[in-house]
Amino acid sequence: MKPTLTLPTALLLAPLAVCHAAELTLTSPLDYAVMQRSRPGKGWVRIAGELSEGVAGADVSIEARLVGEQQETEWLRAGGSVSGRKVSGTVEAPAGGWYKLEVRVSRGGKEAALGTVAHVGIGEVFVIAGQSNSANHGEERQTTKSRRVAAFDGKEWRIADDPQPGASGGGGSFAPAFADAVVENENVPVGIIACGIGATSVREWLPKGATFPNPPTLVSRVEQLPTGQWTSKGEAYEAFIARMKSAGLQGFRAVLWHQGESDANQKDATRTLPGKLYREYLKKIIRESRRAIGWNAPWFVAQASYHAPGDEGSDDIRAGQASLWKDGIALEGPDSDALKGKLRERDGSGVHFSDEGLRVHAAKWAEKVLPWLHAQ
């Protein structure tokens, strides 16, 4: 007869202990997201995510920490809530990055769920808009040297090598080199939200329904009214507003506006825009866009009216652009009309910038933006 094996009565009666933690999938921030600093050394991180199963109770808390190559924070209590499987909150954290973000949900002082995002930055974010020289129409694609610059296309972030997502064209831009200059001076990551559209007149960027007496050279974004006046369809403006809103309230530092070539010295003189009207229309875009996004975003406006050798600028358009600085509506951007010769494409014969020209253009933007940024 085989011997009978018996377990102690206490073990038979004791329930089996099961170690189980819910999974937390974070939907905000996204990987490589850059959050705008709210003050020199700090910024707010918005946290959102979903648990694989609900974690309920009065003693549920959300905490976060940032882990970098040279520093890591303690666990920071996040203001927010857990509702069913939804997790939302905000936490103020030190500027810098790239960091790995860790978020944990605890119940009764014990971790119930943990989620991570591999790359998060807290630094400076810029919106870049206008026409081709604000977009990807330069002669050579540029790359970020610091690798601490990311670009947002409205759905996801990525390292900001050209072409910049959200802007027209497939070539180079001034964004990588400009952002690298900010990284070097401020020692924080930089985010770029680009939305420039090649060959656009300021008239095409007006809100829907805004009217003007003469059409731009390209008319796909405008239409003529029975009265004979012309009106904007609002397509570029609405896309622009959506891009700015994607950063959140006060979620970027400034708009960098580079546009004017398609309003200056058009081959058909009836399509040229007087400088006073340029000022009026850009002023309207600035003021209406601030109202639409709910805060007074700073704008830098460049001097931009160059076409080619022999047509190197419009005093009228330049005066309209400069008047916006003088009246405090916008801040002074670079004089890109001064960049000529080998700094332009096709050995100096084109309107777009050469490989060297893009880097010089970026440096000119940095010369205007960095002193202002230091004062903020």
C-alpha cells in the first residue's frame, strides 16, 4: 500500500496569495513630446492613460518621476484622479530631458499599476508658419545635431530631422539648426510645430469670410464674391489654429512667421498687395488667432519679400512688416531679404535657401529670439 501524503490543516485552509498588478498604458505625454516651460526651471506634464482594470478606493493616488542620464526626481504627487480605468492628472517637474517618465497608481500605499514613456522633454516649443521659407523648400534637408529637438505632426512626435511634419515641401528648413541653437543656449529640449505652406499670400491665411479687393496669384484658397470682392476660404487659418491648439493652452513659446514673398512684386501687378493692406491682414490674423486659441501668444514677424537677383525685396511690404513691430503687435524677426548670393538655391538664382543659407537663416532667427527668451 502506498503511503498517504497529507498537508498541514493550516495550509489547506489558507487562500492562495496571488501577486497581480494592473497595466497602465499612457496616452499623454507621447514619446518624444516636449512640454513648454512655465518658468525657467519647471514645466507641467499632463498625464493621461488607461488601466487594464479598474483601481478604486479613497486611498488611490497618482505619482510620477522623471529619470535622466544625470538626474532623476523623487516620486512626485500628481494632481488628478482615477475614474474607473481612466487616469488623468498633472505634475510639475524640472525642465530638461530627454527623461524617461514613470507613472504609478497606488492604492493604500502599494503600487497597483505602472506605466512609462521613454522620452519626455520639458523645454521650449515654437510654432513656425508662413510660406515656403518657413517650410520644407530649402535646397538641402537639415538634421538636428543635438538630437534634443522633436517635431509634432498633430498625432505624434519624432526627432526633428527635415522635412518637418505638418509643413509643405520635402526639402530643408531652418528649424533643426535654429532649435539646436536654443538647446545649446538654454540646455533644454525644443519642440517644433510647423505649418508653413509654400507660395501662400497673407490673404490665404485670413479667417474664413475675410474680404479683400484683389486676389493673390494663386486662388485655390480664395474665391470671388458676387460683389466682385474676394474672400478667404479659411482653410489655411483653420489648420493653423488646429496646430496651435494641439500644444494646449500656453503650450508654446512663440509663433515664428516668415511670409511675404507671394504678396510682393507679383508678375501680374494686380495681384501685388499694398504694404498697408499686408499690415492690416497680418494684424487681423494675429489678433483673431490669439482669440481663437484663448491666450496672447507672442509672434515674431520676419522681413520677407525677396524673389531673385534684381528683385531683392519690396520696400512697401517690408514697411508693413516692420510697422507691426513698431506698434507692439509683433516682435522683430530676422531680415531674411539680406541673405543673398550663395545663401540662395541654384547658385543664388532662386528664392529658397541653399544648404549654407538655411544654417545662416537659422542663426538669424536665433539672434532675434534668444535675447528675448532670456528675458522671459
